[in-house]
Amino acid sequence: MNTHVKAPAWIDVGAVTDVPRRGARRVPSPRGDIAIFRTGDGDVFALMDKCPHKGGPLSEGIVHGRAVTCPLHAWNIDLATGEAMGADKGKGCTPVVALRVEDGRLLLSLDGNL
């Protein structure tokens, strides 16, 4: 039995303040672009930068509350879960990327979705 557990790997992608409130920042990764969002309250979330509907760039959408509206066809995506909301609920999901904040820095997980 292997008792060694690999610790998650994290990469620093910038300061929280690099992402404007009610805005987003795009970060390239080996699996595709990641969108980091910051709400008006200062909470941060990370999703793959692709709407589940037609692949629109969520990082170019409008952040409102804890959601983003895709700029292509106005799907609303929950920032915490990646799930489509409203009339499009249950029609698709954008993968969530693990994100944490340490000392004002944004850290993305190198494991899982990244």
C-alpha cells in the first residue's frame, strides 16, 4: 500500500488586485485559457474560459453578483459551480479550476482541471 500522497501543486498567477472588481483576467494553461473573476465584493473564482453553450470567452463577459454573462449568447454562468443558470439551467457546465488566495496572491492548482 502506497502511503505517500502527492501534495497539490499551485502556481502564482498574479495579485488579486490585478483582476478588477466585477471583471476578469485570462490566464493561459496547457489545457486552455482560464478565466479568473473578481466580484464586486472582492471574492475570486476561476473557470475554464469557455461557455458550455458555444465556447464563448467568459473572461470577456459581464460579471454581476456571483455570475458572469457570456458575451456571445447571454448565458449566465454561476462563478462558484460553473453551472448555467436561469432558463439555461441544466444545459451545461464550465469546469471550475481550483483557486486560492495567499497574501494577496492568486494561486491556481496545477492538478485537476489545469
